[in-house]
Amino acid sequence: MTVTTSPTTTLPGTTVPPAYLRRAGTWLVITTLAYFLVNGAQVFETATIVPAWAAAPPESLAVFHGPYGLDFMVFWIVAHSLHELTFLLAIAFSWRIAPVRRRLLALLAVHVALRVWTVAYFAPTIIELQGITGTGVDPALLERAALWQDLNYLRVGLFIAVSLALLPVVGRLLGPGAATRSAAGDEFPTTGGSEPATAVPTPRTEPPMSTMNATPTHTPSRAANIGLWTLQVLLAAVYAFSAYGKLTADPQNVAGFEAMGLGTPGMYIIGALELAGAIAMFVPRLTGLAALCFVALMIGAVIATLAVGGGMLAVIPAVVLVLVAIVAWGRRDSTRALVAQLRR
């Protein structure tokens, strides 16, 4: 048996307690999920609602009028307020972890700039357009609506970029060895303490030779596990809803699969796979494999949507692709264990 050394910190005030890391990680996961949910709503509005009212104003603006007219103002005020509250809480609860704090503040600055642009241009313009009534097509209004729509593509894309930029921060904070790095002051130095942490050798026993070549495993932290389960529940709901429309032969689904050349049989097969995958999201042994299969399915969905001229509609399966990829990576140990069992 050989003895090696591993660094541990002995100076008080220079370590981040594990409980602090867990709390910071939990709020970081919550705000990341909230950002993806808000962006999902923005993508839906951009892909379906905006093209409808911008098609032929003022006549197309009728979707905002009457007792059943569309009005998203209250929804967006509540959604953005709740999300931004979680963003601020994530910064507050990770304040002592300097690299995480700096990255979150940088992303918050970009987010605030986008919100200022929204309040200064997008909100006043859409409110003004919503108040216009009439029939036919006004070229001046059509040009204004087209400009709003084009700039909105850029705005939503930037919001998505900010949410994606949160993922490396989550991975850095919750990934393997985060607590050790933080304690050693290597990658997660704290704001406390006037001196850097120093390392003192402590005994560590080498693993037996019989286990040295074993496949490494990764156990998610409590915060990461909560985040993964939250994603799994959301994805299960998304896929169950999607499967319902296919298995009940919803006319829109039938038309869509006919346009892709897959026909009704393809629609039923994919619907059955989606339903099976939604159920597997609640079976720990199958979750990783199901998410991996969904990654392949969503890559196909993105390609198929682009092939039939879906344009911005491809953003929807692309966002889902990112989410299932996160679950597939987070639950990769369950996939390894399942493959190992099948190979016996």
C-alpha cells in the first residue's frame, strides 16, 4: 500500500463551507431553469404569435382586439420579475465565490442591457401597434412591424445566449471536485481572508489495484440532483403532451408529418417513443438512456423542421435538445450502469 498526499486547507476564513456551495448551487440551478423557461415562452411567441400580427397590419392586428384579444403584458411582467428575482438571489447566495460572482454579474449586465432595450423600444412599439385598428394593409405599418420582428429575432437570440452562458457556470460550481477546488482556493477563491489558502499534506490511501481500472463514476450534488429532477419532470410533461397530439392524430400533427414525408405511421411511432421516454424520465435506471435517445430524436427534429422551411420554429426543438443533453450528461452514470448490466 502506498500513501500519497492531497491538499486540504487549514487557514480559517479561506474556505467555502459545503452548505454554502450547496445553497449557491441550488439557486444557480433555479435561475438557470427559470431563464430557459422564460426563453421558451419568448421562442414560442416569436415563432407563432409575432408572425401572425406582423403579417398584414393593421388588419392582422385584430388578434389583439375584442373581448378575446391577446394580451401578454401581465404574463411578461410576472415572468420577468420572478426570473430576475431568482437571478439576484443566485448572485447574493454565491457572492463569496469570486469567479462565479464575476461571471454572474457580467451576465446580469448583458441581461439588464437587453431589458433596457426592451423597455425603450420593443414594449412601447408593440403597445402602440396594439392600439391601431383598421382593414387592409398599410405599407408604413408593415415596414414597422417587419423591423420589430427582425430586431426581436436578435433580441431573443441574445437572451438565449445569456441563458446558455449560465450552463458553464453551473457546471463549474456543481461539477466533480467543486468543493475541493473551493476549499483549496484554486478555482473558487472566496472574498474572505487576507491570505491565500495554503495546502498541507494529508494521508490518502491508494485504492486497491483491483479497482484502479474501474470506470469512474460521478454522483451529482444535491443541488444538481434537484435541478436534474426538475428538468426531468418538465421534459416528461413536454413529451407526454407532444405524444398525446400524435397518438390522437391531431390534424396539425398529421399535416406536419405528411409534409415531412413520414406519414401517419411515422407520427404514431414517434408518439409512442415520446410517451415511453416521458415515462422513463421517472425511472432512475432508464433516465440517462432515455435522455440520450431524446438527444438523437431532437437532432432529427431540428433537421426535419429546417428541411420543410420551418425557420425560427427550429429553435423550439433546439432548446429542448439542449435540455435533454443536460439530463443525458447529468445521468450518464445510470446509462453506464445499464450498458454494463446488459453486457454481462
